[in-house]
Amino acid sequence: MGTVLAALRHAQSGRSALVVVRGEPGIGKSALLGASVDQASALGFTATAAAAHETDELSPLASLGPALRCGPLPLLNSQQFLDLAPLTVQPLWLAEHLAVLLQRRAGSTPLLIALDDAQWADPLTTFVLRILLGRLRSAPIAFLLGTRPAAGGPADQVVGGMERNRWVRWIDLAPLRDEAVLAVAVDHLGHAAGPELAQRLLGTRGNPFLAVALLRGLIGPDDAGDHGDDLPAGLLDGVRRRTAGASERCRALLRAAGVLGVQSRLDDLAQLLGEPATQLTGPLEEAIGLGLLTDDGVTITFRNELLRRAVYQDMPPSARAAMHRSVVAHLIASGRGHAAAAPHVLASAVPGDATAVRVLQRAAKELLRTMAVTAVTLIQRAFELVADDDPEREEVARDVVTILVTARHHDEAAVFVDRLLEGAVSPGTAAVTQLSLAPHLWSTGRLGELAGRTRDPRFTGAAPALRARLAAYAALATGSDAGEVAPDPVARSLQLVARAEQAERAGECGAARGYYEQARAAAEEGLGEDGPGEAGSLHASRLELRELLVRGRLDDINGALARLADLDAHGIDSDPWQAPRVAVVRAVLELGAGRLDAAQAAATAALQWSGDIGDTVDARLWHVLVLVAFHRGEPSEARSRIADAERRGVPMPVGRALLALDEDEPRAAAGLVRELAAGAVPWPEELLVEAACAAHRCGDSDTLHAADDVLGALAARNPGVASMAGAAALTHGLLIGKPAGAVDLLRQAPRPLLLARSEEEVGRAALDRGDPSSAESLQRARDGFAACGATAAVLRVQRLLQPVGARRPRGSAESRPRAATGWESLTTMERRVAGLIADGHTNRSAAAELHLSPSTINTHLRAVFTKLGVHSRVQLAKLVLSRADEPGPGPALHHEG
């Protein structure tokens, strides 16, 4: 209890805490959780508790859901809880939404959320708890989990996703000491146990449940030893003795309840026993009188799960299997679905049972969208049961791969495919299973593996459409010509993507955009086609994300961001895991638009979400974060990001060249131009300008010529794109000593950093000539950099302005290091978000106001809460209003800019 109270005090201080209570069945976990809820309530917490059950894995949020709605003061009201239901197919958004609701609820009183028997928590509950503990680190919420020891189980998964410096404690409940066991007897008997009873009590090995069961007569005088399956010693014999005098109908009811689970319904029991429910009143009353069952009017429940196990284990195995099969037939016939019947199939199926295979196969498909982890377990078990000579074996194998890929178990899917193809399979199955792996390999850049998997002699006999898709992926992997246009729409879409990528590598952004548009249309056409299904197809939404990046390069950054916000607001597609990809695109576009705070927020969110869902981190994120640090003059932050990327196997030569450039290394500019000419990074024209300017300052004409050649070719391939034309004009102007022509071009482009850079170079040239107009250009450059938050450039230009008598404007904070906490630590975007939330906006309405996504608003809001040390929107509003009442310029909220 001391550990629990420490967690509660930590939560009262405004920081979340987690306690995991671990122990064997009957050791007292539930008692400790119950006492903890009582203590928390006495301390002013809103405390809520629930328990997971064995069947929870079939229903999304079945374990955590009751904890959100139980008690006189539920954490969520009815409407809030109902609003969660549509989000069960989008777990990341469900967790984000729930985090906002709980943070808001914790603004009035601290919270305790307790979950017992967490070893049975459904996968969605486990995922949501892991995310909540990360999102609510600055909220007054304590989490308490009770679990049996289960290596790699839900509790381990929750804790494993937390940072090392978080407040987490494990309580391992050991057996009671002998004197404590004897004290239990005094509590129950009112006097000390006699010698014989005391000896039997000490035989319970310190397990309090067994001690109480013995005192109540549930365990007989003979210790029958450990019966396995975590059933405590002596309990089975005790239950046998207790039920020996019961009627046969009572024992039959207990056996049926034991098969159905800890909780069951009377009508289900009646169906299994072949009797009207009204005829079971007597047997049910008898079982309740024996102390084995309870009845709350809705469900019939065993008093303890161990009692159910004893009843279940006392049945002959063949009788158990027969009753499980009867349950399967009943659940399917009554419309409960194959998923509800699946646990009973798992308990009774034997290899070669075709009916069991079909039930598990259909159950896996039913659960795939909401319970992907459970779906994987069911389809893998179905494949284990299918006979080698079953004509449907390959169909089940295809389903295994599809479900593994959909559940994001990509590596496991690859291993399964490799093992499958070691045996004899049809060319069609070989092609379909390899194609199922291809989209992930392409999107994560594993092109070598993709090339290997799309070239196999066994594909020769596959359908022409499948062979065309494989050939298109081979072209994508190798960068080769995609060949003649394929009649199959999926293959045609892939061919067009290959051409789009070739055009991007050649710097032909207009052509790339056209190819992506055509690829999207072909991909959507393929969804309605008969034939070999969707094997290998790329979602049209993923292609549009690529297209939006090209639109940004073509100076349609604002249009691309507006489209991205629209896609995000309406759910980008049926794939619930698109959040990191969307955030990557947003980060790149915001960087191009010169909004460094927004770019960093989106990149940070994408990194976080990639970690949440175990996705591969997009290399562009590291470039965005390094470039933001470079513009802000934070070399240590840039080095840290580069090191993070390289630890994950992402080479960062451009980042290292930028750092060298910042340190005025003579050959850095030349190295940067070489890297940019060879590889794809966000906004290469901007970095080429940086290299050209550095080369110009140090008199490296070769590098300046090289940058001029690359930018000139880029502008020629993209006529009418003002940013590329302006970047080329600036570099060429540096060569001939006339950079001014770039300014007019760049004023037509949505690229403020490029424009400010051109103004700086024009000012430098005028300064070198002694032209008094230099101050005007340099001041415009400084103001442009300051608006973007590019502190490093602001300081650089300010130094140029000092000799001509210009000074930094009074009160300007752009050149001062930002504070770590407090109002001054907030970025411009964070202040705007704080102002909107203080005005009563929701995350969604604030997102619409700022043309961002609700998830990005949530990221900013969490940062605001942390920096200001507040825990609720109410506290934030009070702080904002108090600052607004202060004299001076005020807090600079959402009205600025």
C-alpha cells in the first residue's frame, strides 16, 4: 500500500504514475486493487476499476471500457463513450481522442484507473493503455494493473512502451508468511485454529485464497497435489467434495457454465442443457448455495475464476470437447457470429477438422478490422489445423499472409511466405503471397528485397495480371523502364508509379505529378475489377500523399496542405495506420512553407506515431528535424537527430554536410552539392542555394558553377515554377555579380526562406558595393527569417546590418534563445493554439481555424500543457486570461501573424 500511496501522491503532483501488481492466482491482487481504489477515493481521486476476462480478446476495448463508464461518477459520459465506438477501427485516433477526454476529466479531480486480471486484456485495451501512458505523462492520473506473471503479456507490453524515466513500479505479491496464514484463520473462526487445521492451513503455501477456501470447506482434508494449468493444490478435490451431494442437474449446470466461461447467460445454459430456462431455477439456486456461482440478474458468474477451472478440469476431456462443439453450433445458429464461437473451436479442434478451419477462417476475417492481433492468432491456428491434402489449404495460406500484412506483422508474413514456398504451391499462390508483401517493401524502401521477391521462375504459370504486377514491382525496385502499358489496372497503376519515380529522380516534377494522378485513377479502377483481387495494389491515398509532395515542389504548397487537411479530417482511407505518413507529408510541406514550428511539430508527431504502431521511420523525418535545427542555429540538436537516424540505419550525408557548412569547412559546400545531385531530400533547391552562397563567400567557383548547373537544369525541366526559377536566378546571379533578379521571381513563390535568402544576398552585394540600399534588403531578409523562426539566419543578417547602423527591433525575441518552460518557451504556433483553446475551441475547430489536423493540434496542446505546467483546458484558459490582463503586448495569441 505504501507503493500505491506513493503513486497517488505522484499523480496529485500532476504527473502520471503506473503500478503493476503481479502475482499467482489467489495471491491477493484483487484485494490490493480494491483497497487501493478505496484509498484513492478517500484522497479525493475519482477512482474507477474493472477486470478483464478470458473472452475479452474478441471485443475491442472490452477490458478498459467498463472502467471508463462504471461508478457513480464515470470518467466518460454516455455520449463520449458512444463516440469512441466508430474509432475502434482506428486505434491510434481512439487513443488520441481518449487521451484528450481523460486529460480534460483530470482537470477537476485526479484519477485512478485500475484494471484487474490484465493478463486477459484485449489487444486494443493494451494498445490504448500504452499510448495513454505516453500521452498523459503530465496529467494527474494513476494507473493500476493487476496481472498474473505472463512474460511478454499485456502488462509487459504497456510498460515496454514507456520511457525509462517515467514513474513505474512493480509490486510482486509473495505468499503469506505462516503467522499471517494462521491470523487469517482467527479472522474467519474468531479463535486460533487447532493443530490439525493449522497444519492443513500451512499446506496452502501462503496462498490466501486457498486458506479461505479451506476454512470455508472448499478444500478437503487431503491435499491432492498440484493439478497443473495454474490450479492450486487441493482445490479440485475440494470442489469435488462440495458438489458430491448436489443433484445431477446442478452438476450439469455447473459443467455447462464451466465450459461457457467465468460469466454466462441463463438462456445459453438452457440451450446447452436442452431445457427451458424456467426449469433451471432449482439447479441454479443449488449452485449458488454451494458458494460456487452468483447471479446478478443479467449474468451468472463463478465466484472465482479458479473455481471455474476446477469444475472445468473435473470434466472428462472428451465431454469437454463435445460440449465446446455444442457451444460452437449454438453461437453460430443464434447469430452471435464465428468470432464468438472461435474460442470454443480452439478448445476442441483437432488436426484435419475442416469445420473448425472454416470457423476460424471466418472468425479471423470478422475480427480483422477491430481485433487484428486476435485475427492473426485465429488464422494461424486455422492453417495449423488444415490437412496437407485439403484442397482449400492454399486458400487458407493466402488468408494467413493477407491477415498478417493487414495486422502489420510484415516480418512474420515474410517468414511465413518463405516457409510456404519451400513446399509445393501453385504459381498463383506463389505470386499472390509475394505480391502481398510488395507494398510494404516499396513504402519502406527495401528495394533490394522487393527485387528479389518479384523474380521467381515459379511465377511463369500465374495469371497474366499477376505476372504484370510482379514485373511492375521489379521496375519500381530497380528504377528500370516499366514496359508497355498493362491491361490490368493494378499493374498499370504500378507502372505509372515507376514512371513517376523516374520523373522525380530526373527533377521533372510536372511529369511526376501527372503520372501519380493517372496511377491513382488506375488504382481506384482496380478495386472494382474482377480477377486476381487486390494483391500487390497500392492504396490510392498513399499515391495521393506522394502526389501532394510533388504539388508542393510545383509551388502549390498551400493547396497541398489544404488537401491534406481535408483528407485527414475525413479519414484518409480504410487504413487506420496512415497517421505517420500523413504527418510526414505535412512536415515536409510546412518546412517548404517556412513554418518551422509547424514542421517540427508534424515531424515529432510522425516519429511518435511511428513508434506507437511499430512502423518504419521515414527518412525524410530526420531531414526535416535536422533542417529545422540548422535554421534555428541549434547544431547540437542537429547532431543528435543525425545520430538518432544513423543508429536506425538511415545515412545522413546531407545533414552532416550542412553541419560542416555551418562550421565553415572549406569543402563542405562542394560535398553538399554532390549529395543533393545524387539523392532525394526535401526541398533540394533550398539547400543548393545554401551551398552556392557558401561557395560564393569562400571563392569556390567550381562548386558555385556546379550548383548553378544543377539548379539551371531543374528550372528548365519545370518551367513556370517560380521557386525553382528564383533559386536558379539567385545562383546564377552570384556567378555574374547580379543576384537581384531572383527577388522578383521568389516573391511569386510560397517559399519565404528562399525569398529571405535572396534578399540577404542582394543586400550583401549592395553592401560590398557601398550601396546604401543594402540596409533595406537586409532588413527585409532579417524580418523574413524572423517570421519563419530561422534564428540562425536572423543573427547572421543582424551582424551584417550593424556596420550600416541598423539594430534589432526593440522587444524582438527571435535572436534570443527560447526558454525551456513558461510562456516564453512557447513557439508561435503553440501560442496560437493556446489562444484558441482558451477561447473555447475544440481540437477540431482549432484545426479548422489554423488549417491543421486535429492530431497536430493535440500535439501542440500537449507541448503547451507541459511547458506551462497546466493539466487542463480550464487551467490554460485562466493562465491565458491572466496574461491578457497584464499591461504590455500581451501573450501574442492566435490573433498574431
